Amino acid sequence: MAIDPRVLDWLLDSDPAVKWQVERDLTGAAPETWQATRARVAVEGYGAALLAKQDPDGQWDGGAYFPAGFFGSAEAELPGQPWTATTWALKDLREWGLDAAALDGTAEKLAANSRWEYDDLPYWGGEVDVCINSYTLASGAWLGADVSALAAWFPAHRLADGGWNCEAEEGRSVRSSFHSTLNAVRGMLAYERLTGDSSLAEARRGGEEYLLTRRLLYRATTGEVVGDFATRFVSPNRHRYSALVALDHFRDAALRDGTAPDSRLSDAVDLVRAARQADRTWRQGTPLTGRTWFAVDVPEGQSSRWLTLIGTRVLDWWDASA
């Protein structure tokens, strides 16, 4: 799919965290070009601003998943949650393409200073929540921490229907969740890419099959769309599932595995294509509620560079294979 030159210019006129991916995925720029842009994430824009928020002890906002002093505070009574603590900062920086060398020493500082709010467990060991563990697995692999024990956690906690559910550990569910399963497979794919360890590939592909059997959208019981979260796109998506984020993962996985797109993705692709506006952009959905360090995308209803990048590369990948 040829991208509108005006849209491409608009995408390229953006933060380095967006621009290097546009260069790599949409323009076919030479590696030295997009890698030079990617290197700027550490010193410009979103990446540099978030790096500046890091605490001396290696954390952000004094906590692992929540800010220090969150529980019992007035903020804890508000809708949503803050997105400012360590786990979210690392997830953002990694996904923006920051060179891990910019966080030299952070893995060791977190091992020494950061504990999970759940049972005061050590940071790189993870805890019991699938989504939290998936972010920690990927970030640990990125920063060179020893997360081998956490990697083994994922096959051991996979449910009988093939996926994962954050509520399973508390006995509230024995069925997999779209949200939890997508976060799990994304974390495992990142671990595999960063370490070269393929020991989780079978579990990862099993989780992907769980989503594929539901065509990324539908309940197994009724065949209805699983929820409006699947059809509404927002950036940043944090932990939230959508067909767009799922398709972006399946694109990554196919490129990693050297496979063609699965035909069962077609309904989700049609949904993404239908959401593209006449100006060839995708609009921002309702942002997730909660305090952030700063905005990294536009308000609801405006054209989003992040969503347009992701939507365009997903459709390019699908259409090229077709």
C-alpha cells in the first residue's frame, strides 16, 4: 500500500521514538538511517524526558508498579491508576527503542532497591500477575538482568485452553483472557528476540493459537465480539487489548518466525482498515485514565501518529502477503 506523501511527511515530523519506526517500517530506509534516528531517543523528546525522571535508586516515582505511597492515598481513590512507576517507564522506554546502554546500572539498582507491592517480592523475580511478569521478562532481557526463572514461569502457568489470565492465580478464572494472553505472548517474543533463547517459542505460539482460534475478536462460547475494547484503538494502550495491538504482535511474530500471515487474522484486518479515516490516518480513542509524566499522543478524536504508524505497517504487511 503506497502511503500518502502528506501522511508520511506528517509521520516523519515527529518524536524520534516514532520517526525511527516510520523510517524502518514504512519508508524502507537504510539501517544506518533509522538506527541514527533511534539513537536520538536517549537524548531528545519522550525518551530523554522520561530518563530524566528516574530516581537515584533506579526506580521511577519510588515504586515498582505503583508510585511510592500510592496505597491509602487520595490518588488511590481516583479512577484508573498512575502510569509513572518503574514497570511502566521501562516498558515505554523499551518500546520507544531506547538503547539499553542509556540505562547502564539500572538492572543492578532495581535488583537491590525495588520490591513488588505484592508480597514484597524482588523485582526481577516477578510476581503473580501475568501482565506484570510479561513486562518484567521483556525489560529484564533488554537490560541484561537474569530473568531465566521468570521465563520458566510462563509455560508453568499456561491455562488448559492455551492462554493466560491475570485472575487465574487468585482462583477467579480458569479461562484465558485476551488481555493477559496478548501481553504474555508479546513479553515472550521480546525475550526471545533480545536473548536468542527460543525455549518459550512453543508456549508463545500456543498462546497465539488461542487468539487465532477466536480470530482476535470473538468469544468461543457465543461467537460475539469479546468486548468493545477489542474494536477501539488507543495510544498508549498500556495493558489494554485491541485488534490493532494484536495484529502488530502477529506481524512481529511472523517476521521473527519467517511465516506468512494467518488467514484467521482477516476479520481483524478488515476492522483496522475500516477504522482508517479518509485522510489515511487513525483517530485517537479514549485514553486510559490515570496520571502520566507527560503526554505522548494526542487527545481523543485527533489523528494519532502512533496509531497511524501501527495501522499502516499492519496493513502494508498484510497486503504485501496477499
